[in-house]
Amino acid sequence: MASVPDQAFEDAALVLDQALAGDSAAVAGTLDEVVKRAGAYEMARCLAGALAGDGLHVGGWRLEFPDIDNAAYDTKWVARFVSAYVNDDEPTEEALFGAAVADGRLPECLMTLAGSTAATLRARQQSGT
């Protein structure tokens, strides 16, 4: 997978800390700052990596998201972005990111990605994995 700047990891860690603390206003503010300085794509990749977990073997994954076509825009975006990430399909990641920007939906997509990642980390912690 492509290398990611250290700032993206720092941004993702801050967003996750805020999300895990339940501070959605802080998450939104941090995401807004990251978008303004053009670091959101790399940060989104870090969040997708945290959601996917350690030890991921790149490529060849098929993720099941029942009824995904009926889901809200941001939910579909997260499912597709994470799927592209785990399949090391950076052109699709970039296309999805660009579509969210063009559609004016990037902030809500990033909020959903942050929330989904935080929920996954909580679930892993509770199950001990």
C-alpha cells in the first residue's frame, strides 16, 4: 500500500481519540481542519487501515455489506472506501474520495468513517481481539 505521511497518522489518531471519547463536535472540527489543509485523503486511508486491522493481507478481499445499495450515501461511501482500501485499489479510493468532494458529501462521509472505525475499535477491545 502507498506510504502515508506522518501527519495523516497524527490526524487519524486525534480523530479516533475524539470519536472514542464521544466528542462529535471535536471530531467535526478536526476533520474540517484536515480538509482545509488538504490532508483528508491520507487521513481517511489511515482510518480505513485502523478499521481493517493489523495483519491484513493485501488484495483479493470480498466484503459483504447486506443491502448496501439501500444505505445512505455516507454509509455506502464508507463500505466502498474500506473495500477499496483492503483490496489495495488506490485508484478506486481516489475516485470515491473525489466523488464525495464533488457531491459535497465529504464531511459526512469522513464523520461516518471515523464513527465506524471507533465502533470497530471498541468492539475489538471488548472482545479482546
